[in-house]
Amino acid sequence: MKVTLTLNGQEAAVEVPPWRRLLDVLRDDLSLTGTKEGCGEGECGACTVLLDGEPVNSCLVAAGQCDGRAVTTVEGLATHRRGEEILHAVQRQLVACGGAQCGICTPGIAVCAAHLLERGLGAPGDGANDGASDGAGVGAQAALPLAGKSEAEARAAVRELLAGNICRCTGYQLVVEAVLAAAREVADGDAGATGRPS
Amino acid sequence: MTAYLRPRSLAEAVAARAAEPGYLVLAGGTDLMVNANHRPAPAGLIDLWRLPGAGEISLDAERGQLAIGAGATWLQVQRHPLVVRHAAILAAAAREIGALQIQARGTIGGNVANSSPVGDSLPVLLALEAELELCSVRGTRRLPYREFCTGYRTTALGADELVSAVLVPVAAPAVRLFWRKVGTRRAQSISKVMAAAAIHLEDGVVRRATVAFGAVADRPVRLAGVEAAVVGLAPAQAAEAARAAVAGAIAPISDVRSTSDYRLQVAENLAARMFSELS
């Protein structure tokens, strides 16, 4: 079937079987190899992309389900200014803090963490994210990532919200540090280089 | 080539189901899409993901029930103020399913229809005495959730039916709710044992309790023996009576995730804790 989607902000169309995994469509049909396959079972989060603004495992999405929807991959996180690529705050901090080693889980973590920064670190169910409950356009919620959170609460929130991204290398500590550092950047209003992909 | 149908309404969905009962009904795909690239493609898909209106959550004040649309995702369930207020253990269970990526896609209707013995919401639905709304071109019927699971991954769902809503009675203020999931780690683990209960405590004694477990049988189960053993007892005595009644009520198996002995021990501990935590 012909699947038409908004991919990293641009219209894209691809002719694929409806049962093909979104992960395979991205990597094999659209040559976007930033998204990695870890387990293929929805356990590891390596293949995380945003589907209509929400983080999902692309190995568990059927291509047909993407028709008419928006997909953001790790390739869509950076912004461009005067021909120069500017990494998302999360990407820069993962580099700066050493929050990556072998790199297989990193794109999924970057996508998930970027999403969390855009809608704030409110833990699920604590009321901070109720506006997102329609499941669409979650990124439009302009919550400050660290608003009203102590350091310990923010750390716990990052750990819970990244619990679906398994890493075998880092022990997570530096990943959490990187996401918190990126959250501080956004909270400090250093948005020039951190804004969401436009 | 796999056929692909995306209904735009519940009426279209049941019509598609009636016309093509052999097609795979797909919502969030968190179970059905696992290893999809290594499995034969289905003849067709009926895609219910984001079916308009199917994820709505509302309060039916007349019946005293929360109506949760089958298409509601675990994120929607755990965040919805009505669920948090009236069925807190369902919100808690939703928050422990997989992690964010799974919660954004998995739906309550999928969990029910798929009917895995380790489906995390299912003991909660038993303990809360939920009903299901089942739809087909023939009409709509209601079925107590307790009568839905007929065996290992078999259900009372007709070949032309879809689960359209889960109806949860609003818990009375005097009813205390309990939920605990035991797995290998906090996130992304498939349960070894789950326990849910709704306990009506009055004048310091248990008047009535509904007690349900998951992952200890071929389907999620209510433990009538435990429920009978605790009536009329104060929490501390109820805890010991519940613990003692578990072994006669379940015979869990050993599998890749746990052993029979471990499951029984944990189930006994959880049965006791449901009541000991009341005091």
C-alpha cells in the first residue's frame, strides 16, 4: 500500500506492505538508519521514534498504521541554521556527559529524552501531563522541564520515564546526568540551540 | 499481500469485522507485532489504532460506572483524573505496564481481547468486578469480565465481535483497593505474580472482599476460597486466613519466568499483605 506520512517535518510517501514494521520502513525503504534495532520485541527501546508526538517502539508499529501520521526519528532532532546542523540539547549533553558508549541505544534515548524535555518531567499520573492525554501533539505542551521539581524528584522522573530504554554499557548514571543537564539548559532559557525541531 | 482496513467509526469497525473475521484486529501492536518480521503476514489487518471515539473515558453517573473506551492507551488510563479518582489501582497497574513506549501504544481493549494469563490489567478488572461492552453488527451486549476468559487465551468474544469498552464500577469510599505486581525488575518486566483486591471494611472487620491474581493460572482468576475465608475478620486475622487459603485455591506452574514454589509463596505473601496493610 502507499503510505504517506510526515517524516521529520516533511511529507514522505513510500510503497510498502502494511504489515512491514515501521523500523524496517525507516531503515530499508527510507534509508534513515539512525533508528536502531535492538530486540525486535518492544523490550529495549533502541528503535524509539515519535508517532504523532508520542514515543513508541518502531518495531511494534505496522507500516499501514503510519499512513497520514507524523513520525519523528533521531535524524529529526537537530535543527539547521545557515546550513549548519545544531544538535538538540539532549544530543549535545549525551556527548558532553559521556552518556553513550556502543551507541545502539543512544538514538532511542535521544528521541525519548527530547520528548520528555518538551513536555516536562512530570511523572505519569501526577497531573502535570493531563493536557497530553489526548495522545496527539504532546510536544505542544510548553511545560518547563524541571518546573517545581527538586533534584531528587527530577532524577527519579528521568529514571522512570527512560525505563523503556535499555542500555548495556553505561549503567545509566551518565545518561541521567546528560538528560538533567539538558533539562537545566532548557529551563535556563538557553533555547536558541535547544528548541524542538521545527 | 496483506489487506489493510482502517475503519473511521465503531460502526465501520464492526462491519469490517463481520465481513472479514479472519483479519487480524490490531490496535497498539505491543503484543501482536512482537517479532512481526519473523512471522507470516496476516491475510489482512483491521486497524483500530486511534479509532475515532474509541479512547474516551467518561463517568456514567446513572450506573455508577467508569466507561473506558477500548482504545484508551495505558498513558490515557493512568493520567485520566476519573480513573485516578475512582479506580486508582487501574491507574497504578497502567503505570507499571512495560514503560513509556509500551504505555503510549498498548490499549485496555487489546489487553482484554488478547487475554494473556499475564495481562497486567486483568486481575484489576476482576477485583473491581468490571463489565465489558462487546459490539458487533448484531448489536451490543454487556458481559461481566469474570465470564470473559474461558481458558488459556480463549475468550467469550464472538468471531464478529469487538471489545468496545471496559466498564468499571466506581468504588465506594469504604472500599480499600490493593494492587501489587511482582516481576524481575520494576520496568519492562513480564509479571511473575500480580494481585489485586477490593476490600470493604466496616467497623474494623472485612465485610466483603474481591481478590484476584494473575500469572498463577491459565487465566486471571478470582480466589473464592480466600474471599470466603476473610469475611467477618479484623485485618490481622484476615491476613493470616487469606495466606492460609491461597494454597488450596491456586496451583501455579513453573515456566521461564518463575517457579511454582516461588509463585505460590509470593501469592501467599501478597494475599496476607492485602489485609495486613489495612490496619
